[in-house]
Amino acid sequence: MGDPEVRVLHVYLNDVNDVTADERDGVLARIRPYLKGEPTYEPGDQTDFDAAEFKDDRHRSLLIIEEYF
């Protein structure tokens, strides 16, 4: 996520949004505990995240972060 050449998409329900370079630190801070298996859920919070990286034949990366509950 620190490489500006990597495209990062955030998927939530039917919304797919590009994560800009300026937004990445905040997104990473929010999802890191979930990806490490250490989330601290607030009462009523059932949020979770999955992340996957894809590379094309030219070794360009795409990171997709899916948020769900």
C-alpha cells in the first residue's frame, strides 16, 4: 500500500472505490487489526475485511480490500 504505483480498491457492498495515496495510511490503520486477527469490536460492530493482491503479466499490482459484515 505504500507504493503509489499499486492500485488499491476498497469494495463495500456494491461500491468499488479507488483508495488514493493520501487515504492509504488511514485505510491501512483501520484494517490492520482485522487482517492480523486482532480486531477490537465495538458493541454491535460486525465488520471484517479481506485483502488480496493480483499481478498481471507485466508485474503490476492491484490490491483489493473487501469490507463486509
